[in-house]
Amino acid sequence: MRAGSERLTVEPPSGLFQRRWRELANGGSGLRPVKVAIVASFTVDTLLPYLGALMAQRGLLAQLTVAPFGQIYQSLLDPGSELRTAGADVTIVLPRLEELCARPLADLALLDPERVGQARAEVRAEIDRLIGALESFEAQTTGTILVGTLPAPPTSPLGVLDASHPASLVQLGRECNVALWTSVQKRRRLRLFDVDQVIAHLGADKAWDPRMAAIAGCPLSTLALRHIADRLTRTIAALLLPPAKVIVLDLDNTLWGGIVGEDGPSGIAIGPTGLGSAFAAFQDALLALRAQGVLLAIASKNNEADAFEVFDNHPGMRIRRAHLAAHRISWRSKTESLRELAAELSLGIDSFVFIDDSPTECAEVRSVLPEVTVVQLPADAARYVDALRAVPQLDRMTLTDEDRMRAAAYAAETARTAARAAAEGDPDALRAHLRALELVIDVRRVAEADVPRAAQLTQKTNQFNLTTIRRSEADLEAMRRDPAWRLYALDVTDRFGDYGTTGLVFAHQTDAATWDLETVLLSCRVLGRGVESALLRVVTADLTRAGAHRLTARLIPTKKNAPVRDFLPRHGFIPASEPASRSAGEGEAFVKEPLPGAPLDDGHITARLDGRAS
């Protein structure tokens, strides 16, 4: 979004969307292009300005392909269709029962006992046909497919009888959505997009527009289209952009009601009843996000002893001290506390969400740290959960084992940090510390099951990342199928625990003797232990067996990747006199030959390739 331009919301007026969409049609400078293809059983032309303008606010330039309406099957199955040839990063499929199954639905309304069962069976068979077409499309393409759930009809011919009659149209739609949901669980690149939930949230009276259905072939109201565009934008952004990593919370009137320093631990509102239940619900929602891999931290102007008395002993608290990845409880400014938390957690401050009830504190953070997502809580604590769930930076469309393990991993890292601190300043003690960690790295070729985590790492790893090239799951799936690529994933463990999949190398063969290391990245959690050296040694050995005599690579400096800038020279790469790597023209080119080069300082690490010692 351009500086100074008005931020778009799902509320009127429509003119802003139209103007922004026209501006984008002339080129979205600085935005990340995303190919989006849409097919629906109704016309969606009026959806496009809303979707395009809202995506631009998330830094994404929608390059849209729209298939003819009512041609879902032809578009999914015909190899020459616009949908199949679009090469879309995201394909959106929006069906409605009313268009897919018009004939059997009309039979249901007649209530002929002999036809009700047959009509229901015909509808279910049509949904099975749709599922088959979607699975076929997934097999022949590489992008993510978002399938809209079937919205409940605006009215039922049975009226109040619909809830309990065998000819219930509403219940039939629910059964069909369960069939879609069951199918999606078995497919990695098929995802559901809950149109039905969006419409239920708005209410049928606001969501449906019979006049527009008659004159334009689109049964949805302008307001419903905006809300659908907003939810689609959040979904697509969650597929392509890294989610926030840390929620930093105030305490008084944020995690609990009242001021603990004035009211005392027994006087604050937190618990199962009354006002305290609103704060308890908010804490439960925060713990649900923690279970998805979001770290919880505290930045509060308070007395630490008072605050931890509540965390440790108050019976109404859901969040306990052990749930916190870090804290700053003092009388310093919130911006200073946020900077210190970012340094302690080794995370970019742009991955932080700051939540506070104070307009003054929120304004300070917005002004001084514009990279931080700031959430000012509403006056009514009963609306806190809604405010939290409205933060798009907390959306995620993929949940990996590493996400679920993240909070525990940071607790283990605290123990590692304490052990390392005891050895700092003494080289012999530091070497002994590294040996005592009992580090083991396992390198393997990226498999289909690794693709979501690998895509996630390319999206969110900034510090130790040679090129910061971002990859979607579709990109990685295409690269996996290309024999000119070798994609490696790295798992790391030590005596304190499992770091999970924390590193990637993507190597591309440019000629018979040369492989280009297009991507080398590591999570900051494993830096400073020699893991990068062991990873390079294992990958180099594997590529040498594949005929490599030369490795090329490129460093593209960014504001954040200073930790990786000495990686190539430190491991025997020298500046290339001619652009040698695949991404010629960007950054600095390096080459290493002959292979494997001088021994690396990683003798304290046990390294394995595909489970075998390397």
C-alpha cells in the first residue's frame, strides 16, 4: 500500500476498491506477483477488484485468470483450459449446490417419497464427481487449490420443516461439505476455504442479493464479496508469507482485569466467571496460538515480583510462567523492551505482534517500531478474542511438527544458552561445551512430506540465508520433480532435545561438472555450533558423488542477513571473476574448486546423509 493512501476495509465505500484496482492494473511496483486462477459456478467478475486491492495491501500483486463461469468440470479436466494452462500459484474453486445440482434439488422440493432418496444420492454422486475432478487437477498442476465450501442456501422450500425432514436442503449441504473435508484430508495441495462460514457470519439477509443473481449471475451481495475477498486474501497470504513468530503482551488490563500493583493479586479479574471469564478466554486463545508455534512474551511496566505472583499462584490464570518464551517486566519503555526481546530470542522484530490496551503505548510502538504489528485492544474485554483472531499476521495454512515443538524448543534453548554462557571467553571451554552438546545432524533429500516445512523455512528465514529467495509449496514440488535440482533438508538434535528441520540447501546443476547452491539457509536457533560447516560437508560429498567438480553460489546482501555474509569465504569459496551462479546479476558470485576442499571445523558433530554416517 502506498504511503499516505487510505487503508481498505470490508466496509463501504466501493469506489476506493475500484480506484485501487485500476491503479494496480497499470503495474504494482514493489509488490510480489502471485498467479491466481478462479473458476466458479456463478459469475465472479465483481469479486476481482476487492480481491486484487486487498491482496495489494499485503504486498501481493494478483495476476488473475478467470475461467468461464459454470464450467468447473471443463476447466479442471480439459488440458487446454485456461485454468490448466494458467500455471497458477493458487487456484480458487467456488461451487454452489444450486448450480451443480439444480435438477435433483428441484426434485427434493417436490417431496415425492420415491424421489427424495434418489435425489439425495444424485447430489452426493455429483460431489464425488467434483472431488474426482479436483484430485485430477491437483495431479496435473503444481499450485495450491482452494476449494470453497458449499454455502447453505439463503432459503429452503421447506421452511422450518427443513431442520427435521429427510428432504432437508441444509442438512444435505452439510453432508456434502463433510465429504469435501474428508477428501481434502488426504490431499496435500487441496485446501478448503470456508465460504459457508463467511456467509453465516454476515447473515443470509446481508450475504445474498437475488436482484444481482437475476441481472448479473452473481447471487452474492457486494458486502459478501468483500468479506469473501478479505478471507481469500488472508488465506493466500498465509500460504505465501511467513506468519508472526512472537506475541508480546502487556499485563494489566490485557492479560487480566485491573492493575496488580494497586489491586493486588487477589483484586484482579481473571477466572471462570464474570469479567474474569473474558480475560480467561483471551488467555485460552493465546495458548491455542502457542500450540501452533507462536511464542508468548511479556513487555510490561510493572514490578516483576507482583507480576510473577499472579503467573505462579493465581488460580484463574491459564498462562503460566512456563508458557513464556521471554519477558521484560520493568519501568522502561515498551519499544526498548521489544528490542531487547528480539535480541534475546534472535528473531526479527518484524515478526512481532504487540498487544496492549493503552493507546499511548500502542502509538509509541507504531511510531518508533513501524515493523511491529500493533494491536490495541478494544475497551470491552469480551471482544479481546475477536481482536486477536482478526490479526492476519497470525494466520497460518500449514502446521508442521516444528511449529508444534517450537515453544518447547525455546525452553531447551534457554538451557543451552546457560551452558554456553559458562564457557564464553575460554576457547578450550567453548570447544568442550560444543563437544558436550553431542550434536547430530541428519541431511536428507526433501520428500513430499517435507515440502510444507521447507516452503515455510524459505519464507521466514532471514538472518542465515544466502539469497532470501522465497519459495511456495508449488515451487518446491516442481523443483523436486526436476532432475536438475537436488533439495536437501537438515534435522538437528543435541543432548537437550530436537531442533527439528532447521536447514535447507537447494542445489541446481548448471553443467556436467558444476552445481549452483541457489539456496543455503539455517534457522538462527542452530547458529554458532558449526552446523553450517557439517551441512556443507555432507552436501558437497553427495554432489561430488554426482559428478560435481565445482560449486558456485551467490550472496545477495539484505538488511537482515549479516550472519551469513562470511559463510562462503570461510568455507573455501572465492569471488568469481565472471558471474557463475544461476542468479547472475544479483549480489556477489562465488566459486569453490576443486572439491571437497580443505577440512572444515566440524569434528564435534556427527553428520549423516539419509541415515548413514558421512
